[in-house]
Amino acid sequence: MFRSRRQNAKGVQTRLYVETKDALAARLIAINDQPLNAEQQQAETDHLAWLASNPEQLRKKAAREQEDEQRTLRIVRALPDAFLYEYAGSETGDAHLGKPGDALVRLTFTPNPDYSPPSRIEEVLAGVQGELLIDTKCKRLARIDGTLFREVSFGWGIIGHLNKGGHFRVQQADLGLDDGAWGITEMRLNITGRILMFKGISLVSDEVLSDFRQIPEGLTFAQGVEMLKAEQEKPAHNTHAPEDLEAKKASN
């Protein structure tokens, strides 16, 4: 179970999430750091109840989540072959990056000219450069920070393209749950482009994830919904206050 605070052009949304064996259960608990009113809370309750009682929609939700996970895994598995790396120093892990106290090795990366993407999913890597932070003790990726240094086209530009200058940053940390589990603690996306020449793509958001808690294994989606309901009246805050996140951005 964890908390997400996501900020984009439309404002700030805070959600609680519970991982269940059926799908990821999520409940919106605040908008622009203000708790939902009674009508908004009821809308969340009704939507989750509808999902919990609709096996087909729940199956589709789980399938979409599985597809997203597989796309991410394909990108991660391509990293060793898709880029050329150079050592660029190190820094020390903390509560939100890597494992506290561990040395994190910094590697800069540029596209490997000999890499041949096996599918459209990996094609984007040909236009990305940036840096990685690796926790060599835990053998984990602590951060990837990448920028599109040129436009990337898919299907000769007919299927779509991503614009030059796009940026993404994802970092992970040991969640401190005493089981060695790591998870994403921060995601920043600023990627634009176009699909099928008509539909625009705009992925622009900053998201901080926190308050990770271990829950019983094998929970059903309905049980996860009940757990979210029990948490909804707690203060809708995040480990990173908004002003802290802005200060952190400025320092980086």
C-alpha cells in the first residue's frame, strides 16, 4: 500500500493505492492538497464498487496493467545493449534514492550505434541520452534520467513520433519494509509528440510516491477497496510536502 501525489497542468491529485491479486486498487483522496467533498468521495466509492462488482472490467484493468509492466520490462532489459556507458562518479543513497548509506555509481549513457531494436517499444532508446545511478551492492537501478536529444519516429513517422527535448526521470529506493523490496519513489515526465499524425501526446507530470506499507498477500480487489475506504479519512499528505519537492527540483 502506498500514497501518490501527482502534479500536472491540471493541478495536484493525491491517491492511495493497494496492490491486490486482481488489479491495482486506487482511490483519489485529495485535489490540490484539499480533501474531497462528500459528493466527490461518493463518486470514488461508487466507481470502486462498480469495478469490484464487474469482473469483465476488472479483467480489462488487470490486462492493461500487465501490458504496461511488460513494456517497462522490455525497456529495462534493453538497457545493457542499447547504450554505451561511461563512469561519471558516485553519490550516497538516502531514504528516497537507493538504499540509505549505499554508494551509488553514476554512469552516463549514449545510444549504441550497433543496437538494433527488436520492436517499436525499444525504438525510442535510439534518441535518448542521460545518466544512471546503480546500487552495486544491491544490484539495483536507483535512478534513470534521460533526455530525447532528437525526434524519435515510429513506423517511418506514420505511426507517430516523440519530440526532441523530452525528458524523463524515474528513481527507486529500498522501501524499508525489512524484506529487501524496492519501489519507485519519484517520476518526472515531460514528453510530447504525436500518434497517427493526428492525436497529440502530452505526458507532463511530477509524481512522488511514499508511505509504503506491507499488507497481507493474496488480497482480492474488493478487500483492497475496503482497505482504501478505511484510510480515506486520514490526512491527505505526502512524505514530501509541495514546498519540499519544489526545493528539491531547484537543487537538481
